[in-house]
Amino acid sequence: MMRPLSARERRMVALLILFALIAALHLAVVQPVLDGFAQRAAERERLQLRYVHNLRAIAAIPRLRRQAERDRAALTGYVADASTAEAGRDLLRDRLQRAVAQVGGALGESEDAEGRPGWARVRAVVRCSYPQLVALLGLLQRQPPWLVIESLSITGQEGAAGATPLLDVDLDVSVPLRAAALR
């Protein structure tokens, strides 16, 4: 059997029950409310940082637009405007033909060559003298869009005595393309 509790023991049990109720009340009601305040404060801080970031991004739009326009203008020197690879090859072939005619050479056969995706590539045979070849390469280098000369092979022919020997030059040139949709 159990003996009756003394007054001191009853006070201790009452205090323990009171502390247990206070702890349960704290864990069940007060702590979730405090956690909610902390979460909302963290969310407000995150949103404030996002707001400041967005303000900076919006303020940078004019500068970024000017930079994009400068980049687009600079890009014209590096890419050819053509809607398809076939149009790019025609553009490249015409440019090569004009350059050869300008230096006084003769353009032999030219054919389409398979290039990397986004590039136009042409293989051509040019008959010219050595000074004309140097002038042709210089001319191709100075006109945008700049070409990539992928291969160059030279075969010499013997000419008449005192005449400048003619060279048969096999030339593979390519240029990157910019699709019409990007213009």
C-alpha cells in the first residue's frame, strides 16, 4: 500500500505537474508562434535581397542593351548573314570570285564542301601568279566577314622563259553563319 504524501511532497508533485504543463504549453503553442515569426522574418529578408537584386538588374538594362548592340555590330565582322548553308556557300563563292577577279587571277572549278554545322564552306581552284596569290590572301583577310582558310595547297606550273610561273591553288575557305532569325 502507498503511504500518504507529506505536504512537502505534495507541493513538489504540484510544482512538477505545473512545470510539465508550462513546458507542454510552451512546446505546443508558444514555440510554433515564435518559429513562425522567425520564418517570416527570414522570408522578408530573402524577399528584400531579391528586391534589391531586381532593382539592380532593372537599372542595368539600358547598359546591357547598349552592350548587346555593340556586340551585334561587332559580330558582323565575324559572321556572314545567310538564312541557309546553301545561301552562305553562294555568298562565299561570290566573294571568292570577286576577290580573284580583282587581283587578276582566274577562278577554276569551285564546289560546295561539307562544313561544320553553322558554317559555310567552299573548295575552289584558283590559277594565279605568286604576287596575285599574296594579293588575294591579303584581300580576303581585310574584308569582313573574315574567312577561315582551312587548307591551301599550291602546285606550280612551268611557264615560258622569263614569264611569271602560274600557280594552281586549291583553296578551302569557310565562314560562320548567322541565321536570319537572329538578325
